[in-house]
Amino acid sequence: MIVLAIAFSANTYAQDASVAGGIKMYYYKKYQSAQKILEPLAATDAKANFYLGLACLESGNPEKANLLFAKYPEDPANISGTARVAFATKNPSKGMQIVRDLAAKSKKKEWIQEKFAADAIAYTEGGDYQQAVTWYKDVLTKTDDADVHIGLGDVYRKIPGGAGEAMTNYEHVTDKDPKSSLAFSRIGDTWYEAHNYTSALENYPRAKDADPSNPLPYKSLADAYYRSGNYQKALENMKKYMELSDNSDADQFQYVGLLYNAKSYCDAVDLAKKLMPLQKDPARITELYGILGFSQSECGDSIAALSNVRTYFSMQQSSKITPGAYIQFGKLLMKLSMLDSAGYYYTKGISGDTSKNKTNIIREVAEAFKSKKNYFKSAEWYDNIIKANPDASATDYFWRGCMYYYGKNYPLALQAFQDFKVKYPDQNPAIYWHGRTAAAVDSEAKDGSAVQDFTEWLTKVGPNYEKKNDMKIALEYLVLYYYNKKDSEHLKSTSDQLRGIDANDTLLKQIDEAEKSNSGKAKSPQPKPKK
């Protein structure tokens, strides 16, 4: 009998330990693991059955959860489970009736019925949160149970202005138990919901250190780093979360999105392809097409990307397509040299962008057209920068003029460089390029429209200026102009300067030959084409 008693005690202890392990998995949102542990124990253990039902409910199976809870119709926890099902299935009046009846069963020194009644409201939507607060507070007059404080904190977070009371209850738990990983996670969550990501990032590591097997702090850290814009740290923590979690479909779906945002595009492509056939939710399928297409665009498969992004646009509600998505599609089309379509989507994206300063985005578009040698379009986008922000940088003013110049729209280029000179009078390139544009219009150097600019510019940069080719272009124009005007004094001085840069300059040779010729048949000097 003693041996049997010891064996029975050992088995009971082992079952209790297994139930505790299953409950821990539930609280760590490892619902698949919780179900595996608790399912064989639920037939003989009401507590195991209750948490098994909760794991099923959280996994999206309220029907199975309700059948499980019904197996223990007199157990307070399982009764509260039926209320949770009612709330989850959008029947709040039924849910409230169940919890009121349950709470009424509490007696003077008993508190478990009120606690479970309050829990049913705290961990679902649609119940009377103030009623849950009242029940939790009454329970705390009878016990200082940590779960009650956490539950009270959780319901306070659902009440506007309740974050302070929530924090007080969580900190009460951590003061008594510095190893309460769950309470530290909740403190981090409270800061996170207040958009105080710095404080959230301080508390999540405490939850992680309190129990390294808890995956939730890693996921929370990933979320907080994501919101604070540190995508690489977010990805690092999400990877650790995936190692510790059940890798549910929801986890995988979040992970693939984070891979994309962290610019781990090729990994995002691989995972999106793996997840696509497993999806039943049309909204998730749509999102995966977007992630797949935009990731393929960055991972070097532009043709497949084009098809998948078009599918995404056709499936997604227009109100849910972000301006950034249109801009990304514009980049893809630009890469495929579909320039008109690229311009359309760039414009669509930028017009929908509500940010006050769009300079960086517009500049990206301008540079994209520049890279495709569509100079006039590039100039138009640089012009958009300056129109939106007259105090744009000297570089933007410079490139606007240059793109008009290389697009051979000399009137607009002249105006652009004139604006550049007025806005930034100390910028020598503004003077040079205004002169160079004028020289392009006066290609035979007869009216001298570039003389003033080139003369002023050469004086400013001096004879030791490092860009000798620019000096050569300016001097060749001046030499030809003075030759045409028969201004021997200026012709000699500018010719000497040009010869000092390039003794074999073609224009100088032509002038020398023309001057030596007495027959008049020598070929007249011609300006060298400027690129």
C-alpha cells in the first residue's frame, strides 16, 4: 500500500507538472504546444481541460472550445470559458449573463468565481470592463494573487485613461517577484501602446531575462524596434521569437512582412512562396502577393515582380494601397524602361503622400529618370522640388538646369541657371552653366551671349582650377568670339590661356591656319560640338 501510495503521489505530481507546463505554454501564446500537452490530461483534470479550451479558442476554434468547456459544467473556470466563447462569437449579452451568474456564486471568503468571471471579460471583447474592475478589486480584498493583479492591469488597459492603474498592478507583481516574465512583458506592452518605444525597449529585455524560454518579449522587442524604425534589430528579435514560438501561420505571416521591411528581400521571396499555398484568408493572400512582388523587384526578378505586383493591385482595395506602394511600383517600371507608366505611378504615389516634405522622394524620381537618360523628365521632377521648396539645395538647382541643358531645352535651362545664380550668387557652377547654355544657343560664337558669364567664371576660379576641360570649353568659346569680332587683343590673351591648357587644341590650329592663309580658301574655324 505504501508503494502504491508513493506511485500515485508521483503520478499526481507528474500530471500537475504537465498541467503547469501546458498553462505556461498557453500564457506564452504557444497554443499548439499547449494543446499537445493538455489534450491527454483534459479528460480527468478540469484545469487542464479549461486551458485546453482556451488554447483552442485562441487558435480560432470556438466550437471545439465550447464543447470542451461543457464537459465540466460545475467548474468555475470552465463556466467562464463558455462566457469567453459567447464574447468571441459576438454574443456579449449571453457572455455577461454567464459571468454575472458565476460571480454571484462567490461567498464571503471565496474569490475564485469572481476572478474567473472578471477574466472572461478582461481577455475578450464586448464585456463590461468596469464590472470586471469591480470584481477584481473585491477579489484583492481576499487575496494578493499575482494573476489577479495582472488581470486587473489587463482590463485597465482596455479602459481609456487606465494605463496608470494598469502599470501600478504590474509593478506590484514585479516588486514581489522580480522573475515574473509575464508582468515585465505587460509593462513593456503598456509603454508600447503609449508609443513610448524607448521605455518599452527597456522593459522587454527584463521579461526576456526573467525567463529566457518566454518567446513573447522577443516578439514585443521586434514590434517596438519596428515602430522605432530599427528594422534590423526588429528582424534579429523576430528570428529569436520564431525559434522559441510554435511558428504558427500567424507568426510566419508576420515574419515574412518583417523580412521585407528589414530589406531581407530574397528571404522574404522564399518564405512568401512557401506560405502562399497554405493561405485561405483572401486578405492574407493579397498581402503575400504584394510582399512577394515588391521583394522580387529588389531581389533581381523584375518580370515575376511585375506580374505579382499587378496581381496585388488588382486584388487589394484601392484605399489600402499605400502611396509608397505606388512609388515602389514606379521604381520597378523604371527598371523595366517603362518610363511613361513609371511616371504615372510615381505621380500617383507622391500625390497621395501626406508628408510635409517630399523632397527626398521626388529627388529619387528625378535621379531615376536621369539614370535612364530621360533628361527632360528628370528636369521636370527637379523643378517640382524647387517649386515645392524654393529653399531647395544648390545641388537641386544645379541638376534642374543640367537636365534641361542635356535635354536640349535651352530656354528653360537658361532660366533655371539664372534662378540658380540669383538664389546662390556665390556658386561658381551657376555662372559657368548659365554661360555654357548661352554658348550652346550661340553655337557659332557670334553674338557673345556667353562672354560675360565665362569671363566672370574664369576670373573667379583662377588659372589653377582643376577641371581643365570646363576651362577649355569656356576659353574655346571666347577665342572663337574674339576671332569673329577681329578683337586681336582679347584673342591673343584668351588663345594664350587656351594654349596653356591644351597646346594641340583643334580650334587654335584652325585659327592659325586661317590666319596664315592668303588665298581665302582655308576652312573657317568651327566650334567644337559640346557634349
